[in-house]
Amino acid sequence: MKDVTLNREDIVRLCERVEGAQTRAYEIPKLTNEYPAMTMDDGYAVQNELRRRFIEQGHKLVGWKAGLTSRAKMKQMGVEVPSIGFLTDKMAVPEGGKISVSELVHPRVECEIAFVTSNDLEGPNCTAEQVLAATDYVLPAIEIIDSRFQKFSFDLQSVIADNGSSARFVGGGRPRYASDLDLRTLGVVMEKNGEIVEMGAGAAVMNNPAEAVAMLVNILHGLGEYLPKGSFVMSGGITAAVAVEPGDFVSARFQELGSVSVSFIE
């Protein structure tokens, strides 16, 4: 990370701010209000400190997620560049499970195609073809994102520091070999309480979700890391994110991959 401008004390301070908002579910102002010169690398420095703390507290790193990879999502969030965030075992929710909304600030859901890797992947020039060759299988997933920022006022630097708004994720359906599918044309329908709320196809994610995973691997390289085999990788929202509240039931039906669902309680 060449463009880190924050000192160690600032990184720790911002990490504590983000960690408090995530673990105790309250809003915070966007970080650039206080640090207007913050760079994306500063955001990743804060995210890395957050990951270190979570692992120290007993979380296990299970994989990564690409964020802001669809045009719909970029437009919704007012940003122009994708980002990445880490995933831990404590964020995982079983298929058909229940999520308590009181543990979250602004919960929203989106449908994603998840990859499970069979080989290590490294940047700096990772390609979609290499991703597909190193993929054990793909499966459908719902990501529950949760922006902790007041009035949805944020920017990319703050979102990266907040670990890409990561909160929970659910995998399910029927795992399939990626080679048996055309990920670009693979369709998905999201329903909330039985009503269709979003529809899309894999091509919404950088024209092919495997491209998003390659981008993630290349960003990891810039952070001095690689994607180890056995990683669970969410490739980014195919649809715009949909807000949820207690009592909602969300189901995502994926062509060729079956469905995945989750319920929300108080």
C-alpha cells in the first residue's frame, strides 16, 4: 500500500470507531469528515487493522468479498471503483436462518454468486480465466450489507475502512462446477415476502462474476496478500441492495443453482 497517509495512531483510532459501530450497531459520521485527505489505501489500512482485531478475538477468516461491482450498485452508492472486504465465520448464517435486525444499523440484502477456490490465486495480473480454472464450485448467496454511516452519507474510503459494509452472508442452493454454466447469462430473482423486488443476470457484475474475483485477487496483491485455496468469495451484488426490517423473508432464486433464503427478526 503505497498511498497510506494516516499514522498508526489514526489507523487504530478509526478502527476502534468502525469496530464499535459494527459490534454495537450504532451510526457514525463518515470518516472523511475528520480526515478529508484519506486515501483508499488509508481505508484498507483501517480494514486490515479491523481484520487483525477480529482474528485476535477468535474470528476465522473464511474468504473475501468484492463490493460495488455492478453498475446498479455503483450508481446506488455514488462511487466509481469496486472495493473488497474480508469475511469471517462469525458473519456466516445457515441457509434458511434468522438474522436479528437489532444487531444491525441499515440492513440491506443483495444476491451474489459465490466461488469456492481449489487453488491459490495471486496477483498482480490475475484473469477471469485463471479464476475459473482455480474454482472448485460456485453457489448462490445472499449478502446482508450494513452501512454504519449516518444518513447513508459515505465515500469509498470510509466504506473500505468499514470493511465494505460487510455484516452477514448466507450460502445455499446447489453447488455447481463453473465450467457447466455461463455465469454471464445466469439469471436471479430476489423476492421479499413473496413479491419480486429485484431481477438480474451475472453479467451485471463486471460482465462476468469471475472478472470481479480476478479484480479482488489483484487488489489483494496490492495489499501484500493472495487468495488461498478453500476461500469462499462473494463476487458482488447482481442487483441493487434492498432494505429489510423485522418480519421480512427474503428468497433468491438462481437459474441452475437453486435458491437461498433468510428471515429477519427483531
